[in-house]
Amino acid sequence: VEVRNDELIRILGNRVDTIEKKLEEHVLGDRVSRVDGNRVDVVGGNADRRISGALTTRIEGRERRDVEGTSDMVFTGDVTVRSLGCSTTIVGKNDAKRAWVTHAEGTASLSGVDRVEVSSEAPDGSRSGSFTFCASIVWVP
């Protein structure tokens, strides 16, 4: 079907499209999609999104990601994570202890405006367990 001018399709009920093989779309201009209800995308295989320009995502509710396998993020430039609220990182569970490591090939910096606290709990839950901390303190008046 070739349409030489605009086309408008209005469906007043439900619509189901079943494609037995491959569906490919090529849009030479912009594409806008609006869903006033819920949206569910189910992919039985891999998903690959390639964006040549900038990507901005605005979530006006909450976000949660559940990843069943490993996850890697690779950035070729600087990365800044900004939280306007508190930020908590939980690694492992009480019955499945895991490690947390941060490594910098250059300088590592940890700072706080009010204070910086580092603590470790002993196996009995007290804060009197052994703790080793090596630091070089430079005071800049």
C-alpha cells in the first residue's frame, strides 16, 4: 500500500496485530508515541537500543530495576550521580554476605560537609570489633 499524502486511522475499539515473521519500520522523520494508560513491552530475546544523540529519561513516579544476572556499565567520559535525597547502597544480605570495593587508578576522595563516619560491627552486633584504617591526613587551614 502506498499513501502519497497524510493518512489517519481511528479505531474505536481494540486492535490486535499478529505478524508471523519479521516487522521492520523505517521512519525518515520524527516519531512520537503517547500511551494514556499502562504500557508493557515483552521481549523474548535480546534488546538493543542505539541512540546517536542524547538520551533523557523522565520518570515522574518511582523506578525499580530487577536484574537477574550480572550488570556492567561502561562510560568513556566522566560520570556524576546526584541524589537530592539520601543515598544508600546495600551490598549482600544478612545470610549472604558480599563485599563492596571502590578502586581509583588515580586519587580517591571521600568528603562530608558535617562529618565523615566509618564504622564496622563486630560479629555480636557491637561496634567494638577490630577495625583497621590507614590514612594520610593533610590539614589545609
